[in-house]
Amino acid sequence: MPPAREICATIPSDGVARVAMHDGSLVRFRAVPEGYDPTDRQSVLTYLQEQQSRGEIVTGLLYLDESVGDLHETNNTSAVPLAQVPYEQLCPGAAELARLQDEFR
């Protein structure tokens, strides 16, 4: 894709933003409406299909399954930001790296 100027748009809370693309085509974006329930899977699918049939792209929080943990829980990531983890823990040295690699052989 060739470099081009950034396209920015504000979507009104009660309507659709028609945004001109670099090639001149128009794309219509719609924010989810007030009272939209992202936890009702069937309603979400129905709403998205209705808007798609109108040629609109819906933006916002579209679907949320609260029974599934977030990525931090799934990946068991550190509660401490990596920027705050001591260097020695992040880079334990060549011997430890060799030992770790042996586990995969």
C-alpha cells in the first residue's frame, strides 16, 4: 500500500459517518447505539448482519463473553510491567538459556 495521508473521522453517537477513502470510495461507519448489549451473542450477530446489509461497518465494543478470561489470565502474564522487571530476571544468562533449549530437544 503506498503511503498516504491519515484518514480521521468522528462518528456521531446517533448516526453514521461517511468517510471518503483515498480512492474516492465512501465507507459508512456506525457506532453501536445507546443501550446496545455486547453480551447477548444472538442479538449482536443479528445487529451486525442488519448493518452489513445496509453497507455499514459497526465500530465499538461489539461482543463480550464474560465467561472467558482475558488474555493476561489465559497467558499467565506477569502482573509486573516488563519495564519494571529486573534485567537479571529478563536475561538470566547463557547457561540458563542453554538449559531451556535442552528441554526442547
